[in-house]
Amino acid sequence: MTDTAAGPLAGIRILDLTWVLAGPYAAMILCDLGAEVVKVERPPHGDVARTTGPFVNNESMYFQSVNRGKRSISINLRSTEGRDLFLRLVDRADVVMENFTPGVMDKLGIGPHALLERNPRLIFASTSGFGQTGPWRDKPALDIIVQGMGGVMSITGYPGEAPARPGTSIGDICGGLYTAIGILAALRERDQSGQGQSVDISMLDCQIAILENAVARYFSTGQEPGPLGTRHPSATPFQAFPTADGWMVVALSWGVDSQWELFCAELGLPELVGDERFDTSFKRTENHAELEPMLFAATRRQSTNHWVSALAQYGIPIGPLNTIGQAVQQEQIVAREMITTVQHPVAGDVTMAASPLKLSRTPGRVYGYAPAFGQDTAAVLDEWLGIDEAETESLAEAGIVQTEGGPDIAAYLKA
């Protein structure tokens, strides 16, 4: 059994029926905090993320990145016996998580009403594209769909160019983050009331929730926000700047006028300080088209390291615009132990991002590699339900559970 003693969620048992990204990401956060997360996978192949590259020795590194530290069991929930076995596990669980299209769990007889009636202390968390209510509840949705429908893609990229998708799956990730928050809130409330409840997270809702400035601007001005590249809609300079050997990012603080003067002086543009077009952040934003070419011409004269060193001494927020390879090797990232390596029995060293949850006594941490398909079926049935190995073998022979297998990645890649 995974050691969860150090985590703040030690003792919390989670049945995780989620797959691909949004749900597994939420469950991973809870696992990093010490919860026992049992990933319930569908036979015969399990989570489709197992077939998502890149691969090392036919092991999906994508799957590893969002399922580390969990356990895996496989139960045929479409069979009466499999459903009954799952219900027995629910009796001993604190949380059930799922991210199927709304209604799927009810059709299987294991929806929120049925499970909460059976276990009134249960937290039942659903993550879906559009939520459990509303006219679109039955529609399927993936990351890019909710990014597009939520407006995020309309403000990403550069003016006059085609819409752009952010470089990370922000639709899924935000849905996962809010799911984890909802579960934690429900667990806290249960401590007071003794009652469980359902958590309904819509990925589209989450996209609207993170629009902050864009929504505020739309309702206060009546104007439709659009893409601005790396710029900020109401502060300047607050963007990426080209240098002699790459790019840097600069963000002058609001209300600190001296930073603009120091910035101009260091760039060799003292004449801009007295220019009425640029004497406030608001005016600089309004007149950005005139200002940017002058700033770009100046920043291109020196290297990124030169500017970072020169401007940082004045307290101006500045940093290099890093590639992923550069970002993960920064001394601050190393000092904060944000990259970790776990030993996988097949893939060997698996390096991934660590938990950013730095609690002083019980920090989040990576408890191990992602499980092989069904590897913990026998152990979990024994620990949770007292089902011995012989009975588990009988259940496997009857097709109710599966203790090993999963997709044939070698054949999948060859095909």
C-alpha cells in the first residue's frame, strides 16, 4: 500500500473513475496531498491516456504525469456482480470521482443519488464539459472545445491573426483544479455536518471564472476584448521584449512611476520620460502602437542576460522568456524541488513536475510512479473488503475484475 502518513489527506480514501486529464489531474493533486487514490479502470484497456505519447519502453509518460502515486484496479461496472463489488467499495470510500458525460453513472446504477443514499458521508465529484444541469449537459466536450466556447481562445494570440490555443490544456487543468478545490471544501464541510454531498464542476464554467479582467472590461466598457499578444490590457510596459539573443519579459508595477523613468534611462531613451503620450501607464497603453517600436529597437541592442541584470537592480520585475528546457533547469525551480524523478519498473527514471503545495509540516509530494493497469486489484479488494486472493482469482476468471493487462502499446504504435 502507498505510504500516505505524511500527507494532510492521510486516511482519505478516493475511488477515481476519471480518465484522460481533467479528472485525473484533480485526483493527482489529492494523491500528492496524501489521499489513497484508487483508480478504477474499465476492462480490458483502462484509461485511454495509457495510449497517449510520448512513450518510454512502451509506457506512456503522459499517463505517468497525471496519475503518479495512485493505485489501479479494474472492475467491469457493466456487470451486476461488478457493480455490486464497486458498491461495497463505496461503503468504505470518502470520495468518488468521475468525468463521464452526465447521465452515464446513473445508467450504470452508481450515480450520485444512489451512492449518497448508500453512503451519506460520501463526496461525489463530477467533472464534465458543461455540468450536470442546463441545456448542454449531455453534450461531450474536450479541452479545446471549452477553451473556444469560453472565450479564452478569442483573447489568445496576436491581433489580426488566427485564434490560438494556449500552450497548455487550460480547459482541462482549470476543471481539475476547481474539482480538487470543491472536494476539499466538501470534506471540510462534512467535518462539521457529518453529511456528504455532490460536487458539480463544469469545464466551461471554469473558463468563464478565470477570465477575470476580460469579463470586467466587457461589462464595464461594453467593448469586446481581443488578443493582445503578450501585452497586458491596462498596463504598459507589461509584455515580452525581443533582445539580441532571445526574449525577456518585463512588467512595470502599477503606481511606481519611478520604474518607468529608470526603465527608459537604462534603455537609452530618456526623451520618453518627458513625453506626455507616455507619462502614465494608461497613456502608454493607449499609445502602445507608437511606443512599442521604440522600445523594441532599444531592447534588441543587448542580450537577455544583460537586460535582466541591468534592470533587476532597480527592482523592476523582469525575467528571461524561457523554453521549457530552460524553465525546468532554473536554480529557483531546483531549490524549490519542483522537478522530481521516480523509478518506474519498466520505463526506468521518470522525471516530472513535482507538487507546488509547500505546506510547512505536511507538504504535497510525489508518492511514486503511476500504476500498471489493474496491478492493485487484489490488494485493494483484500485491504478494503477482506476478499482473499483465491476469491479475486475467481472474480477475474468470471470477467468481473481484471488484475493485469491493459492496452498493447507495442501493437498500438506499430499500427
